[in-house]
Amino acid sequence: MDKKLKITQVKSYIGRPEAHRKVLKGIGLGRINKAVVLEDTPAIRGMVQKVIHLVAVEEIEVHKS
């Protein structure tokens, strides 16, 4: 089983620092309610921690067949 993260943007980046905007773009977000599913890696976890106030995160298990 692989672990993945479902990351959903729940708040706007308007008025936030440029670094936060770049992190959201790097994750693949940019609009409220857009969601992406990414591998659970230390790099992705670090990016999420930078913008945790703008996103919601769920851990999901992916079964390999």
C-alpha cells in the first residue's frame, strides 16, 4: 500500500506573500476547492506546512493490485 495526500485549497492566496503563491503553484493548486493527489514525501509535506493555513490535507491509502 502506498500513502498519498489529497490536498485541497480552501482559502484564497490573495494578500499572501509571493512565496506562498509559488508553493501553491508548485503543488498544483491555484483556485479554491481545487484538489490534487500527490505522493506522501518529505518534500511535499514541507510544502504543505508552508501553506497549511490555506489548504486541507487528507491521507489516503492506495492499494496496489
